[in-house]
Amino acid sequence: MTKPIQPSTTAAYYAQAVLSFALSLTAMGLALIYTPAPGWVRAFLTLGLLYVVTSTITLSKVIRDRQEMSEVTNRVDQARLDKLLAEHDPFKVDA
């Protein structure tokens, strides 16, 4: 039986994702600091930014968990199919 190809994340892709996230969060933080608005408006926008960040992290975890669960389900289904095919004898004659 051949081992299924499993995609892996390269170190460069991981670094790009981390740097992109850090850069966007820094840019938004600086924009909030230097926005010519009263303090309560900046605080409100900062809370909105934090909500977006936490919901993005939660969404990425949910997507990852759902993908892992579908991979496990696919493996179980494949194992059942392999077992059925291994046990099946096309030349067996039932009396």
C-alpha cells in the first residue's frame, strides 16, 4: 500500500505568514496610535482590532481542526475499503 502524500508547510511559508501577521498588526497599531481622534475613539477601534485578531485565530484553528477530522475520516473509510477488497474473493462460488 502506498503512503498518501501529505502536504507540508515549508519554513519559508511559515515565516512569511508570521511576518505578514506581525506587519499587519504593527501597521494597524501604529495607525490607531497616530489617528487624529479622541482617546475613546482610538480605544474603541483598538478593541475592534483585537476582536478581529482573536476571531481570525479562532477561525484558522476551526478550519485546521475540520481539515484534520476529514483526513482521519478519509483514512478510516480507506482502511475499511482496503479490508473489504482484501477479503473479497471474486472466484468464490456461493452454494
